[in-house]
Amino acid sequence: MSNQSKTPESQDTRRGFIKATGTVAAAATFAATAAPQVHAAEDNTIQVALVGCGGRGTGAAVNALSVDNGPIKLVAMADVFPKNLERSQKNISNAFKDQEGKVDVPEERQFVDFDAYKKAMDVLRPGDVVILATPPAFRWVHFSYAIEKGLNVFMEKPVTVDGPTTVRIMELNKKAKEKNLKVAVGLMCRHCKARQELFERIQGGEIGEINMLRAYRMAGPTGTAACGPKPEGTSELMYQIANFHGFLWLSGGAVSDFLIHNIDETCWMKNDWPVKVHASGGRHYRGDDVDQNFDSYAMEYTFADGTKMYIGGRTMPGCRSEFASYAHGSKGMAVISTASHTPAKSRIYRGQVADKANLAWEFGQPEPNPYQLEWDDLIAAIREDSEYNEVDRGAMASIVTSMGRMAAHTGQEITLDQMMAHKHEFAPGIDKLTLDSPAPLQAGDDGRYPIPLPGIVKKQEYLS
């Protein structure tokens, strides 16, 4: 069947943007008269500040500036690493080099420090947008200030890394809703047209009653999930932030950061969140790596009606790769996504064998890019002043992913109620960190950090 895609899928992901050279973003047409005049600024220009200038933040900024429903520009940037900010500013500027004024971030609006997020947001006016793309441990801190300033928000996933921060960010979100702030969470699969149609078909009964779900993200080492010893002369705190995927207090670890999309899209198709999980995992071939991650995770989630969801994660070279999610029903099976996040290539088969002869439906190609669609939707909601808030759903996806991690790391069955009520916070006082602060996590005398010991240490407190 055909679809109404605006642009062909580019294959570029937000994380991969910074590695690309010569990339030119889609041209943005200034069409202020086409949208309601709901923004505070008289010229209807939406200003954007970027907090967190890594690959994800850079890509998100490019997607933001590519929205074509009215004038929008980048006016401030913040990071704790000058090189990150410099590289990001250069890449974003190059993407819009033919659109004068799109990137307006002079040196005096480039901020580097732990309070740089405040300085960047102070540049904005109520109703403007801040992108929060730092390691997720800082998400609640930055979100709190954005709410205080009356700013609309795009926050990357995960939005929390433990029980207390999940409860905290959901409480903060009540204030955001009271102020009618528009808040997006970077779980872009929810904006994918193919997955959206698949969801409607599954909810309409096309595969029957769902009786099992499964998802996999199996590939070589990704990002900073595996990292070697801290270099001499490097701050402990800055070393860990630079390698944030390797440390639980910063990211929830690789499992929280990388598997959350698969877990979120699979729970979406079930239209529910699981109530408990048990899991296993382990470390292999580690060499000099000192991070806190396992290399493999196998999780069995259970929903309230007894339906099982199986999640497999592996970051080991030389092994079979798969990056896909599936739903199995009494009448047939559905491929939720089939190769990375985009394109999804969603489809439905009669029966349980994914054979072409059994194909009942597939979404037409090419697909619109969900990384762009989530920004189109957010900016449209701002200009139209329509209700738009994804925080609670993002927090639930984050805590469900974290409880799978905790089950694997402790060797215990973990319930959602236990996870939400859990009192351990990985990094209390994170809002008071400075460039000179000690890291919340300290290495042992051997330069290594605490690692999970399932069945021996049955609580997660020792990991911080």
C-alpha cells in the first residue's frame, strides 16, 4: 500500500549525525502566516537552546531547525566540554549554511560549566524551546529549571535512571502541565507512521489476542558502553561523564539507554506496562574495561494478564546481530520493527511464520523519518497551543527498562511496584555538582568500579 511520506527516509540517526560530513538539512520555509500567532514573540519566531552538545543533541537541533511551519532558530548552546560545543556548533551551522540566521549562537551565547544549562535557558523567552540532551541523570535538574522559566521542552530518553528520580520527574511534570508547557520525549518510534498504523491494526484484532512479545538489540559494543581505565590527569567526574553509557548513575547503563526503544515500542503494541520481570546477564571478554555494564541481558517481563515479553540485549563483537521487535497473537504475528529504529518496515503475517507467502499487510516504503516527525509534532503543538506532554509515558518506559536492568544485576524478580517505591537514588545531590566536585561514583584502588554480582549482592545500592 502507498503512504503519504513527506520526505524519503535518510537512514541517518540522531546519534550518527555528528559523524557525517557535508550533510545538508531539509530546507525550512518561513511560513509564519500559516500558523496561529500563539508564541510570545511578536515575530512568531521560536528560539531554541541546546543543552548537551553530543551527537544526540546535535541531531535533535538539526531536526528542530528543519521544521517548516514557521520561523525557528538556534540561539544558545551549553555543555561541560568545550570541544563538544565547538564541534556541535560547527556541524549545525554547516547543515544550515545556506539559511542565514537559522543558527545564531555567537560566542557570548556559548556556555561551558555545570550551570551552563541555566545560562542557555536564560537567553530564551517563555514559550521558546530547550533541548535537554545531556546524560539522563541530569534530566530532572534541567527540567525543573525549564519549568521555572516557562519553556517548552524536548528531552532525550531515558528520562530517569532509578525509582526516586522517576517519581520526582513525574511530580515535576504536574507543574509543567499546570503551565500548559509542551514537552516531548525522544522515544521517536511512537511518531513512526508505520508503527502507528500497526498499533491500530493490532488493537483492531488483526493478529488476534496478543500472547507473546519479543525484542532484540544485539550488535557489537556501542557508544561508550565499554570503556578503559581513566587517563592520568583526567578528572574522575569528567571522565565518567565523557563515558556516561558505562556508568549507572549517569545513564542507567547501556541496557537502559539502548534497549529502551525496543521495550517502549513493544509495550506500546500491548497497550500496557508489565508488572514484573526476572532476568539474567553477564560480562565477557572484558580485558581492561572498567565500566559497570554487562555484555548480555535476557529479560522476561510479565504483564498483568500473564502475557510474556522477552527482551534480549547483547554488545559483543563477532556474534549474530539482530535489531528488531515482534508481537505474536492468536491469529498471526507482527513485525514491529525489523532493522534498527528506522525504517520500521512494519508488517503482519498470517500464522507465526514470517514467510512472504503468509504476508497479510505491510507499510509502504519509503517511510517518513520519525526523528523529524517527533519535532514536527512538537512544534505544531506549540504553534497551535494544543495539549502535548510525553513525560509520564517516557518516565514509565524508563522505569520499566530500569527494573529489567535491576533484575539482571541482582538476580532477583523485581516488580513495578517495588521499582517505583525503591528508595535508592544513584546520584543524590547531583544538582549541586560543579567542575571541581568529586564524582558520585569512585573507583577502587585497582582503578575499577563496582560491578553487578547477581545472587551474591542482591541489592543495587552497592553499585554507587
